[in-house]
Amino acid sequence: MTFPFEQVVVTGGAGFLGSYVVEKLRARGCKNIIVPRKADYDLVQIEAVRKLYADAQPDLVIHLAAIVGGIGANRINPGRYFYDNLMMGTQLIEEARLHGVKKFVATGTICAYPKFTPVPFKEDDIWNGYPEETNAPYGLAKKMMLAQSQAYREQYGFNSIFLLPVNLYGPRDNFDLESSHVIPALIRKCVEATRAGAEQIICWGNGTATREFLHAEDCAEGILLATEKYDRSDPVNLGAGFEISIKDLAEKIAQLCGFQGRLVWDTSKPDGQPRRCLDTSRAQNYFGFQAQIAFEEGLRQTIQWYQQQLLESQVR
């Protein structure tokens, strides 16, 4: 199958998930891929969005860019995470419509779901409550793209779709403890503790919260399958369809990293949303997506990648 678009803008294409999306676009024969960098196009600013579309003349936009972080970063930056993400999404979609872009692919976030969504999360439940408080501003800002997508399809016939990836992980992730998510944070703590011969590491919360994780490479494939085959504004989950407690996750990562010490749980820190696990049937039915990378294998890849980065930084 020939990829149906010629000029493609991938916002966030130099980032974690974006790097996999760009690779898969190239593998599909897409030659004209524009990855806007913030130094050239600050997408929070309307004039920068207009300049991007005038320069790139895209027929497809895949919007992955986000100002994002883990629970700690969300608690420190609720206003920034709300405003920057809202303005990027709203302006990119509006200007795409005005510039005659053929298709807009918006990626939302699992944080958009209500705090106490029945498990597994079904897309029809997305409006049935308020998100978990620590990341609600971010989740609500991203969810506005769903409302905009549906409104624009109804009024203007604008072809936009809205995808809801679950928590992502994999090589190339962000391992900065100030802003990283749980898997890279735990990997870094375990690797550093093992090297230092430390007796314990501190984990946030009490470990009972559950999460689902999707390898970024699998997520990229889901995004491109939806780009090729899906043309409705009903939201679609992208996930792996399993659930693991943070306690079991931490123990698994400690084992794979060779950390022999104790895991100490700091219950003064928040756990975030109590449970997360997606119903992934819509993605499979609508465009044939199913995660392929087994979770333990993905964790091994991620740990090995991080260890390799440490070795290379020491050589430099």
C-alpha cells in the first residue's frame, strides 16, 4: 500500500514517540517529512503555527508535541501544562482547517479519562467525570482536541481523528528524575543504586495503583495504521490491554536491573489515578491495531538502552 500523503508535518517528531513515528513514515516511503523545532516554530504562538503551515504546505499533520511530565512535574506546572497544550492543539487544528490540510491526527492522553473510570477504560466513558487531580489540567487541555475535532468534522467536514495512547515506555524515553514517568524513573534509580551498592531505593506512593504500558514503537505503528485507515472523530484507545500494579512493576524492574536492595515506599507522595487499563477493541476493529512487543522484552530493551547511554556518556 502506498502511503496516501505526500507532505507530512510531525509536531514533536524529534521527541520520544515522534522519533518512532518518523522512522515508520520513512519505512512506508514517505519522503517529505517536516519536523518543526521550537527554536523555529513555537507552536504555542499563532503566528508560528501560520508560518509552519505556509512553509511546509502539509496535506497531513500528526500532532504529537506536548508539554508533559510525571506526577511531580504536573503538580509543579499545572498552569503551564494547561495553557501550552491547549493553545498548541487548538491553533494547529484551526490553522490546518484554514490551510486545507487533508487530515489531522491528534494524540490525546490517558490522563483525559475520569479519575474513577470503570476498568477497562472504554472510549464512551471519557466524559463521565473529572480527571485525576494531579494531571487534570494537562488531560483536559489535550481532551479539548477531541471536542474540536468532532465539532470541526460536523460543521466543516474537516477530517481529523483523536487517539488516546496509554502510558508509553521504551528506548529513547526521558530519564530525568525531575520530569520522567514511572518506568524510566525506576530504571534509573535501580541502575544507579546497583552501581553505587545502595541498600534501598525510594518509590512514590504505596505501590497499589495500577497502570498499562505500551511500547513507543507499537504506539507509532498504531498511529500510522489509524492515519491510513481511520476517518472518524470517535476517540480511539491505543494500548496493550493489560494491567500491572506499580509495586509489581518496581519489583520487575529491580529484578531486570540486578538490584538486590529494598524498595521503600514513600506514602507521602501521590499515587495518581487508582487504576488504568484500556479497552483496546475499537483500535483492533477499526484499523487492525494490536500491540506486538511483550512487556518484559520491552523493559529489557529500555534498560539496555539506558545502560548503553551511560556507557557512552562516560566515554565522552
